[in-house]
Amino acid sequence: GAHQAFRDRWKETDDTMCRHSMSFHLHHTLRSEFFASYLYLLEKTPLKLFPVTCEYIKGEKQFYYRAQKFYEDVPASEEGMMGDFVEISNVDLEGSRQFLKQFGPGKADTHCALDCGSGIGRVAKGVLLPIFEKLEMADMMEHFLLHAHEEYLGDDADRIETYYCYNLQDFTPPKNKYDVIWMQWVAHLTDKDLMNFLFRCKKSLRPNGVIIMKDNMARQGCKLDPIDSSISRHLDIMKIIIAKAGLEVLAVERQGGFPEIVMPIWMIAMK
């Protein structure tokens, strides 16, 4: 708050000068110390602490409202799904395919999978449909699902059993239905909502089924993007939320082949 107040007062102060200001150093130090304390508290109070919460303003859950508004302007295309990193889409898909092999044919059934936060079906088309007989897709943006069905998936759209247009915090998947539930770049719920969603997903798995989460993981603490409400948590924090949901981590692997500028991306398999 002090840092922002200084910036508001000194309108002519550019970012370079601001980085040398006392308010910046105060802000940076407090943030670093807070995240160190946050990790400590998560270890000591694992059942009660939900630091990332949702504020109501004029009846709207602002945290989710911002995300909804942001994606309304995102085009239904691979470029829209990948942002500035569309050139590494194939690297991402190949990493997912190799990770999934540990839990696919021979380890679990391949009858039906659920793609959460599916977008236009990039992962569905490149990873899941080549393996599973049927697929269901869930995304909060209707225009993504329509593009998937009408254009992007082509003839494979006939193998999509159901499209769910829901926010994940409000979505309850059918019980005992899926061999794999895939969640990629959608762990952007509050801590409590993420825990509850994972708990509901656990009930949706068939015997030997697994949940696979693939997401950006912060190098330290948590990082919140105020524009689209995306949250990147440290891997250890994510593991704590998974444990709170009553799930067991089976495997963890970092996605390789991405430029260093990209935040680390990890894959976690759980049951």
C-alpha cells in the first residue's frame, strides 16, 4: 500500500527510478517475508489455512469475475490458448503424452477421460483422444467449446460425449465415470475451491483412475496475476492442497524443453 501510494503521488516516477525507492524495497522485503511465513504456517496448520480467498464486491466474486471477463476477449484458437508461446505447443503436448503413458493403457482403463479447462480442445486432440474411447470437456467459455465441436476437433468431435460449460468452482463431475481427469492451466481457483474441486474429482474416478494436473508452479510462494486471476503456487503448496483433498501423489515431473523465461511447469498425477 505504501509503495502504491508513493507511485500515485509521484506520477513522473518511471519504473527504473521506482525500483530504487525505499517503498519498493519495503514492499519487496515484506512480500518475501510473508511468503516465508506462509509456507511455515501451511506446514504447522494444514487443515485451517486458506490464504487465497475470494472477495465479494457488489454481489460479484471479483476473483472469478476478472477471469471470466479476461477470457471473453481471448480468441478461440491455438494462439489464444497458448498466448505468446504457441511455438512450444508441440513440446507441451509431447511432454503430456509421455507423462500419461505411465497411467494409460495397461495401467488403467481407457474408456473415458475428462478434460477440465479444455478450451478449444488442444490437449483433447493432441493427448487424450488418441488414447481414450470417449471424452468429456469442461470449460467456462462457451465460444471455446463451440469452436471445439464445430471446427477444431473435426470428425473426433463425435467422440465427445458431453460438453460442460461451467466454472470449475461450481462444477461437480459425474461420479465413478473417468479413467483420467486432466487439468491443465486451470488450477486458478482459491485454495479452498481448488481443494473442494479435487475432492469432487476424486469421487468421479473409476477404479485405478487418476487425476493429472499440469500447471505453472511459482519458484517461491504464490504469484497472483490481477488481470486474469491466475494463481501460480509453489509445488510444495500445491502438494499440501492435494493432501487436504484426500489425494495421494503418484508421480511428479517437470515439463522440459521450455525457454527459461517461462515459469516452471510441473505435472502431478494423483489418486
